[in-house]
Amino acid sequence: MVTRADIPLTPAINVPVTAQIEGAVPHYRGAGRERIVEQIKCELREQDAVLVAHYYTDTHLQKIAEETGGLVSDSLDMARFGNTHPASTLIVAGVRFMGETAKILNPEKRVLMPTLEAECSLDLGCPIKDFVHFCDTHPGRTVVVYANTSAEVKARADWVVTSGIALKVVRHLHDRGEKIIWAPDRHLGRYVQKMTGADILLWQAECIVHSEFRAQALERLIERYPEAAILVHPESPESVIDLADIVGSTTRLIDAVRELPNKKFIVATDNGIFYKMRQAAPDKQLIEAPTFGEGATCQSCAHCPWMAMNGLHNVLHVLQTGENEIHVEESVRVEALKSTQKMLEFAQQ
């Protein structure tokens, strides 16, 4: 199992996408899958629970969330939804920081996750002690952290942002003359810095999935599909972002597939997003952008190994047992709520 202590701070996260992470998800077929799906739906009703799933999780989980009144979305909308839904229990299918965010916003609700082992390389790459020291070393700067961080890091921050509102928030702060500390994703931070002109001091971490996209391989794919629109998540390296027609959050990229006239799209983000993209535009062709794994064991290894740990079996297990409940120390939660609430309020403007 990969732990926070296993991952170095600088110069960047260096964990291969093919890292062996415990918690392989069993695959169900046919009648077996239908049976466990119906069990999950029954438990959701009986437990007064709602399933909130990220775009990058298993297709079957996304489908259950849709069919039971839950939500499939990005981290911003997951936070919004959990904060307003009347269910007493939130089942958060994603990675740990998403469950923590749900608890920060909903202390009165029970928040369960299919597995507590589902981490995020950005969260792991920003340990609270090191981050506090970094901030204290550079006083006078407004601390802006990506949602992909621990509750403790959010508690130290002035603002929390997602990729969907990062540009808007930083432009707002820049217009006020504020200098910024940005953490943890260096690629997203550099993109925001370039687009806003803000004075930003970057923390050096990266996503183990998006950092694997390669511009040279993408250029070769563009030559094969010159009519395709290039969709890139801003956690990708700068050289990949420079090739994009659209740079944006997961929700923005899904909207682009639906709205743009192109019939083909090369997509540089986690391939779990294809489920919603195909719903949005079933007549369009989606092509995975090549990663560092090209020519090795896969054409594209663009799928988070931690997201992949969410499965039918562990969703049913936590519903039946109440295990894997998320807890956030109250003093931390109260401080983290301040920066997280700013994100929700600003997104409504």
C-alpha cells in the first residue's frame, strides 16, 4: 500500500501510473452483476443514503448513482450536491479528499467511502507539516489550495478551488493585488499563472495520471486525426496543454464534446470520463490521448489506480456494515470549512 510517507515532496511526485496498489476490484458479469447492483440500490433506500460518484470511477457505479437520485460529477459539484441533499448518509465514490470534503461541509451526516485506501497523489504530495512550514516561510501571500488536498491543508488555506473555478478565483485575487501560494498541482498552478499573470509561488506536486501525457506522442496522434478537437485537463504538462483546443475541468471537457461540431475528440484526462462523454454525444468518436505507457503494456494508461479501487463489492460492503466512515477532527473541520465555503459561495457568483 502506498502511504503519504512513501511519496517525496520535491522536485515532483514520482509514482508510476502502474504502481501496484492494494485493493484490486473484482469484476462481476451478467446475473452476478445485476444481483449486486440491485442489492446496492436496496441498501441505499433502506439506509437513507445517496451515492455521489466522481467521473473517474467505475462505469457501473456512475450508472447506479444516476439511477438512484445520486450524482456523477466533478469535485466541485460533488461538494455542492452533498451539502444540499437531504439524505442522512453520503456514500462518496472517489478518493479520500472527496470524502473529507463531504464531511467538512456536512458534519451532521454520516459519510462513508467504498475504501479508505483510495488516495490522491496530489494530496499525498502535500503533507501538512511541510506545507505549513512552506507557508510560514513565505508570509504575506494568500494561500490557495486545490480541492485535491487533505482537510488539514484546507484548514491552513485561505481559499480552496477546483479546476473549474481556479482561474476565476485567482483573477479575483490578482485584481486585488494579492500575491499567492498555490498548492499542490504544479501543472495546474503554472497554467493559472500563465492565464492570469498573477504572482504565484508554486508547490511542486503533480497528478500521477495527467503528468503521464506526452506532447510528442500526442502530436503523432494529431497527425492521424487532424480533424479531431484536442481536450486537455489543466493538470497535464504545459507542452500538452499547449496543443489543446479546449483546456478545462472534467465538466468543461464533457460540455465541449457535446457543444463542438467536431466528430472526433482526442481526450487527455482520466478515461473514466468517457462514460459521461458518450452520454453527452453518443454519435462522436472519443480517442484516448497517449501516455507514457504507450508502446508498453497499454496504449494509454490514463486511469487513476486509486479511483479504480472503488467497486460494486465495497460499495455494498460499507452500506451493509457502516465501515469506512470519514471523520475530521472538529477544530480542523471548522477551519477547513472557511476556505471550502468560500469556494462554494464564489462558484455561485
